[in-house]
Amino acid sequence: MGISSKAKKSPAYGRGMNLRDHRGGESKHDWTFWFIIGVIAAFIVIVACVYFVRRHNALDKTYITVGEHEVTQVEFDFFYNTVVNSYVSQNSSSLLYMGLDTTQPLDEQEYIMDPNLTWEDYFVESTIPFIQQVKALNDEAESVGFEYDVTEDYDSYISSVESAASNQGVSLSYYYEHSFGKYATESRLEPFVKEYLTFQAYYQQLLEDNAPSDEEVEAVYNANPEQYDTIDYRLYSIPASVEDDATEEEITAAVDEVEERANEMADRFEAGEDWRELCYEYANDNVKESYDPEAETDPTVITGGTSLTISSDYFDWLSDDSRKADDVMVYRSDTNNACFIVVFDSKTAYDLEEDSADISGDLAAQAVSEYVDGLIQNYEVSDPDRHLNYLYIEETEAESNTSETGTESDTAETGAETDAAETAAESDTADTGAESSESQADSE
């Protein structure tokens, strides 16, 4: 029976249809809403799980093993960052010249001395013997009954960390994380810091125990006095102006010209003219400001030079016993395309009574270093999860070379088996195959 036109138009019919449509819309809307909530909740759970797994691995899981000691990631990160922070502090003025930018990730910067390593690899490699030394000396300190109250040194260490964070205007938690590792906090690092401080104390004890006698110090000095006697002198360079595409004849002529100028300057100085005025006059325009005679300091002055720091090109001349103040020499360097003017100022003999601590300290440090090197031989490093990338550089290179060799061998064999009638056609195929294999090897 059909629905009458009146029924269709009745308010009751219309409300019934709208109610069903409305409920259907609400149901669909509710399903979408709860689906989105479920996805968000699942995402949060996954993120939380990943965080807690990583946190557990960093705090509790063995990262590497050193001897019989299991080292966690938090502990490794502490020693790693101690190495990095020390290196950066000691070489702050020359980091950019060494190709190290501390504002960029270390694992993205090639290590200057080995293109196969990154700076991170280099610091990781430096961290391993550091941890070995800490473990070995602390084990020995305990075995021999070495007593050391770490409290005062630990309080001082924590105070220095707090001061550093304050000076940088960051929170203490931020400073710990960015200076010692992602999961570093004061409480988590406390046992490692105390272990490190104990290591330092025992190392100092070993230095004292291995201090040489006065006779040993004197013998070392007498055997090589120029390594300890110091020389004060002045050094000024006049570089030749040489184009990148200059010929050997043009380079020689340019160096001849600056040698003539250097001798002229030296003669004028010997005749009594002011050294700093001459330096300013003979300097190239791009560096003249550096030699301003009115400036407080003279950039040519070098103090405390020894045979270890002075160039062998003019060390013998400077160390000659007949040398007197304001003696001057000109040294030509074809390697550097420049001439150097050297002025002797003074020589100071090493005072065995006042300064013997330098030689004594060097001898003690050498003895302790050799002793510690022997100890750490028993502290082998195990890295089952391959965290120490530098260990596998040679292995990776060997695998790459093997792959390339195998590809070339296969190609050669294929070429040898071809018929004379098919040589031309198969030659193209072999070349294409070889290129494909090499590309694959490169991508691996």
C-alpha cells in the first residue's frame, strides 16, 4: 500500500525521516571522532614505548664492555663528552683551521687527518683508552688499598658545573644534557664522576711515586740543553706575490725581489732604524694594520722558544753562543715563497734548581704512561652491537674492495667465454653489466 501524498506532507512523517538521518549522521561523526582519538592514543603509546625503551637501554643495558666492566650508554657518554669538552677547550683558538665546527653535528664532519672518519669517530676512538685507563687504575687503586675521600673534589666538580650553567644562562638539567649526554643528570652521573675523580687522584699518586731523582733530572738536561734553554726573538716575514698559474721562472723572480727587500730592511735595522717602524713600512697593504707601531704589542715578538718550537731553519743561528742582542739574519724559503727576517733578543739558560719540576714532571709522566699502557692490555673492549664505528672502517673498506674485485673478475670471465662472431654485440652488454655492478657496489 503506497503512502498518500497527505502522509508524506504530514509533520510526523517528516520528523521521522529527519530523525533517522540525524541519528545516522551522529553515528558516522562519532565513529570518525573515536577513530582519530584512537590513532592519537596509539601514537602516544608508541612514542612513550620508544622513549622508555631507549631510556632503559641508555641507563641499564650494556653499551660496551671494557675488561670485566659493563659500560652503559650514560657512562660512555659522560667519558666521551669529557674528552670532547677538554679537546674543544684546549684548542678553541684553532678549531676552524682544523675543520671542526662545534655548532654542527660531529658525525657529519670529516676528520681532518683521516677522510674515512668523522670527528665523532675520532672522539669515540679517543674515549676508549680513556675509559680503559680509568677502569684499570681504579681497579689497581682498590687492590692496593689506596684511600681517597672524594667528597671535597666531588663538591668542587658539581659547583663548577652549576657555575657553568649559570654563566651560560641555562638550566642545570639543560646543561647536563647538552654537556654530558641526552640522559645525563647529576644523580645518574654521580658514580662516574666519583670514579673519574678517584682515577685522577690515584694517577697523581703514581706521578709522585715515579718522581725522578735530582741526578736523573740533571742528566736529562745535560744530554739535551737546547730543549730546555729558552730563546726570545723576533720574526718577520715578507711573502712574494705569486699568481696561481705562475711559472717557475716567475716564482723565482718574485722571491728574488722580496729577498732583496728583506736584506734592505735588515741593513736599515742594523744601521739603527726603529724595528717596528720598518715592519710597518715593509708590510703589504692588507696586513699593515697588524704592524701599527703605535699598538701596545709587537706581533713579531716570540718568547720562550726552544728546539721543540723554533724552526730548524734558523734555530742553530739563534742558539749560537756568540749571538748577541739585535743580531739579525735573513732566511729565504723557496718552499713558502717568502723571506724571513729573524732578530735575536736573548737566551735564558734552564735553571735546574728553580725549574727542575718541568723535567721531573715529564719524566714521571712518561714512566706512568708506560706503566698504564701495560695495565690496559688486560682491558679488552667488546662491542657486540657495533657502536664503535672506527673499529669497522678497515673491515668496510675490505668488503668494498672484495666486491669490486669480484665484479671485475666476473666481467673478465664472461668476456673470455664469448664467441668471436658475437664479440662486438656482447662487448656492449658486458660494459653495461660492469657499470651496473660498479654502481651497485658504490651504493652499498
